[in-house]
Amino acid sequence: MTDHVQIAFDDGVMVLTINRPEKKNALSQEMYRVLGEAIEEAQNDRTTRVVLIKGAGGVFTAGNDLADFAAANRGGGSETRSTSNFIQSLAKTKKPLVAAVTGLAVGVGTTLLLHCDLVVVADDARLSTPFVNLALVPEAASSLLLQQRIGYARAFAMFALGEPMLGETAARLGLANMALPAAEVDGAALTLAKALAKRPLGALIETKALMRDSEQLLSIMAREGAMFGERLKTAEAAEAFQAFAERRAPDFSKF
């Protein structure tokens, strides 16, 4: 267990709080492990009917801890299995997932939302998927799901340019159910989660199964994961991570 992920229960809702504010809630391998195991355990816990994911300190998550990426690029043997298990748990989960998003939602902070059944965002939240900026590729089946949600042109721009999308725009385009002032987001998301918890769980599970093809998503995740692993070891990625550490713009012109 890690103090960077808090687990609480409230009227049938498992509340997972990402709590690493000093790193803008960036996700370490241990945090991925705890989150993935909690989502998996929720499937077998009769008292848990809904899972709610949120961030502490006014930030959802700055995405993967780039120190792990840099270690993998250097051949340091950085373990990424926990990341993969967490991402797969999003596709496999049968019970409803709800997200409350404030502040930053970077990389997996945005792609995980594509697996949530209800999403509440702050109107000034900043959602981004800067994979190409890091010389990487999309993950969490987002190469399919994001373009299904907002269209190819917008999805490609989010991936290739990495520019953030405001929460109010995300709600308008269908990435979220609603955009609210930041102070209202957590309460609204918990209210929605509790409302779901009062619905007949069997009907919710079957409805979700009809609307999502888990096997297709897992297949796409496997393809993305293989490419992602290869990209982590490239010279382009090394330049991206070094530039980030040195707080300068990367120079990809030499590759």
C-alpha cells in the first residue's frame, strides 16, 4: 500500500484519491499497482457498486512519472507491468467508473477518462495527451476511443500537438458529462456515483457490457503497449526526457 493512493468507501462507492500533490499527482509504478488492484478487487466486493477516481490538491494527475520513462529509456529495467495491469483493469471492469477531474489531466490522466462511464470536469481543467511530444504513442486504447469520441481530426491534434483542452470544451465535445466550477466537481461526481450505486447493479453491468467491447479494447491495448515499449527505447525519447529534465525545448531535427 502507498500513501499516494487513498481508498475510502461511501454508500457503495469506492473512492480512489490520487494523493501525491508535491509531484502534481504523477503516477509511480506503486501507485499504478494500488489503483489497478483496487479496481480489480471492486469487481468481487459485493458492497462496492461503483468506483470513483479523483485527485487531491486541485489536480487530477500529471500522468506517468517521467523518471520511470527515463529509466526505461536508459535500460535501467524500470518495471512497467503495473502500468499495463492498471490500464487493462480499466477495460476489464464491469462495474461503473466515475471520474472527478480538476486541474491537470495529462496523458493517462485523460486517456483513463475514456473508460469512465460518467465524468465531471472543472470548466478550467486542462486535459492533454502529449505522447508524441515525448516521442511516444497513445495508450489505454485511446488510439481508438478518443477518435470515436471527438473525431479523427481533433483526436490526432490532441495526440500530435499535445495542446491542452479546457474542461468546458471537453464537456461540449463529449469527453465529459458536465463541466462545473472546480469547487463543485468532487461533490457532483460523488452524487452521481451514489445515484449509480442505487441502481440495479446487474442491469448496469449488462448495459455497460452491451456498450463496450472489452476484448477489442484489450487487443488494441496490447498493440499500443508493444509500440509504446519500443518507443521508450528510442533516441528520440531519450532527447525528450533529457530536455524535460533540463527544462528546455527538445531538438528532434537530428533524428
